[in-house]
Amino acid sequence: MELGIDSFVWAMEGPDADRRRNPVEAMSEMLARIERADEAGLDVFGIGEHHLAEFLDSAPALILAAAAARTRRIRLTSAVAVLSAVDPVRLFQQFATLDVLSNGRAEMVVGRGSSIEAFPLFGFDLQDYDALFAEKLDLLLRLREQETITWAGKFRPALTGQGVYPRPVQAQLPVWLGVGGTPASFVRAGTLGLPLMVAIIGGETRRFRPLVDLYREAGRRAGFRPEQLRVGLHAFGYVGATTPEAVEEFYPGYAATMTRMGKMRGWGPINRAGFDAVARPHGAMLIGGPAHVAAKIKAHSAALGGVDRVVFQMDSGGLPNDQILHSIDLMGKELVPLLR
């Protein structure tokens, strides 16, 4: 099982403050975390994509390129790239370039995006939400197979035999499909034989088993082998010295951050009872001491019929940088051996 971290590069001075952080300092800390994750032996680090004042991740490929120069083995990925609102040719070129810079360590997780600010920003109609994604995913997958391409669609000018460069180091640049809770998205991933990254940020992980089963069945019907149908889990996670310490350290910032972001989506405020519910054994959160988190990851994997990759969303908890670095160290020194 692979273990990693996703980040949205939180830009505010404290989770509930209105003042933005010094972006140079915030980005420096982010690169230090990726470097530490590489040193700790984690497998993958992902950078999300948002176009809001609260985040600094609007250009994930640039952040990952900077990280490539400071790391040796960790895989570098989007988490997720909002494919519906970008040009697939440009996205492919960016990550092919990252693959060259990192000597074959680039990946993409692509999705429709759980927040919608990219659509008006780049001039797309939200009513075309799924049609945009389906067309652009088709083009992206063709781009990784063909150096020169002839293609036509509804939302982008046609390609008539142009070459797309550079080509990645890897024979096939890995593309995962990031999904939430829409059954059609799971079926799409299976039909295309793409690895699946399931974002579970609340509730109980086991409620996603029927959707993961849909994915595997769709992949089987499309002729893909079970080992080709990889499943990843993205969840809030934080490893502390002990479970009580980890919970008390993570909760205040998490509650403030999620309450702030929830106002944009019409969600109610986060309270301790709600947090405790998702931190319990069947809840999605992976918060606690190393042994507790390892046991919970194994339980989540069993509940979903097997998981190949687990990535922690850690910095939305508003934790100080030194605590995040310490947590990364604990993941490498104690959690990874328990899982393997």
C-alpha cells in the first residue's frame, strides 16, 4: 500500500483569520514539507487546485516542478487538476515537463472539481459541467498515447495532426480519476480502466463500497484485469504522538477551516460532536497515534475491498509547520512500517 499527502496550500494567517499569510513564507514551508515527505520515505505528494484567496494552489504544476528539484524519489501529482476548466493540451504539456524534470515521477489526478470558481474564471458554463469533463478527458487520454493527434470536439478547436511536446519520460503518464460520490464517475473510471482516487471527507468509509464495486465491475466488463483497477483513498489525516494528542491538536484548526469554507457552500458550522463522529473507528478521518491510524487504514481498506494508495489531507487543520513536519516524520518512521 502506498502512503502520501495532499495539500491545498492554505494561505491564511491561522485557520479562522481574515489576514493572508506571506505567500513566500507559506510556499517555502510547503516545499519543505514535500522535501521532508521524500526523506521520510512516503510514496506520493499531491497539490490541489483552487482559485480562491484562501489557497495558493492555483498553479499546481509549478509548485510540483519546484519540488522536483528538491526531491529524489517521491511521486508528484495533482490532487485534483480541474480538467473541465483547462485546456487538456496545456495540462498534458505541463505534466509531461514535470515528468522530465523529475525523471519520471509525475502523475495526474483529474476531476471535475468540488468547487466551481474555475468555471466563470476561465469562461466556461457550469451547465456544461459533465460534458466538458467527458470531452476533455477523452482528449487528455489520447494525448498520452499519441505524439501527433487528429481530434475534434464541441468545446475546443480541432487538432489536425499537430505534435504535442515534450513527451514524458514514462511510457504512459499515469492519470487517476478523482471522484466524490457520483455513481456515473465510478463507472466512467472503470470503463476507461483508470485508477480511482476516492475523496471521503465525512461519514463512514464503508458507505462507498457499493460505488467502488461499481467501478470494479465496470472495469471487468470493459476487459481490464483486477490489478489494473487500482483504488486510492483521500481523507483528512494527521499522525500525532498519541491519539488523544493528535485529536486535540487537529480539531481546532480543522473546525475553523471547514466552517469558513463551508459558508461558501451553505454548510453549517463544524462542532466537536460532528468531528468526533468521523474520527471514530468507522469514520473517514485518519487522526491519531501511529498504531491507531494504521489499524484504521487497514479497516478502511477492508471495507472498500482493498486500497492501493492512501493520501492524507493534513494542512487544512491549520497546524503550525513544525507540527506538520513532525507528523510527516512519524508517518515515515512508524506508520509506514506498520502498514508494510
